[in-house]
Amino acid sequence: THNLLGEERKSKVAVPPTIKAKVSTEVNLKHLNIEHTAKRKVNTSSVKLMTSESLIPPGGFVLYPEKVDFGTVQLGTTNKITLTLTNSAVDSRRFKVKQPQNQNLDNNIKVIYTLGPVAAGMSTKLVVE
């Protein structure tokens, strides 16, 4: 492989884990049924794969890391882990987090995030505590 100047690289470039991560999404059929008919048509090369017959546009969200393990948590302490949610679609997308519920736990696990759209290719932070 070569660098920006066209010279041979001396060392291998590590691929970020967010690029390698698998897309794991849940299709929001209610949103698609209501909004798909009103979607403005864009005729750029970046959305060439999106056809008028397709109900589900390509792309989605990529979450890194995919799993969270707090290990053993001491009583009375709060641990936090920050996750990155990246929009891999060609247009702006919204998301909603279903708060985890587990009757076996005495304490609550919650996900803190900011509501709103995420532009194509951009990321947002989620904090699990």
C-alpha cells in the first residue's frame, strides 16, 4: 500500500474497529410505512443503490463496542462505559434506545444519550451506567 504522496508505506495501517464492525439494526416498519412515501428523491451517485421500489434504504447504524461488560461492580459505585454509534447510511437517521430491563439486578442500568438526527457518516456518544 502507498501513502498520500504515493510512496510505499513502511508499516501497515491498522483499520479502525468501527469500520470492521457488523451492522446490527432493527427495522422501524412504522416509520417506513409513514415516511417512505413522503421521502424526497435525491439523484446523486451516493444514493444510486436506493431505488423507488426498495422499502429499506441501504445502511444503518454501527455500534462500537458491540458488547459491554462491567465485570464485578462494587456495591455503591457507578461504572460508566462510552459507546460510539455511527450512521453508515447515505442520509440522516434517527435512533431510539430501549432502556435495558433486568429483574435479576437490584440496581438500574441506563443508557444516556442525546435525541436527534445523526447525519450520514457522523457519530454520537452513548453512555451506559
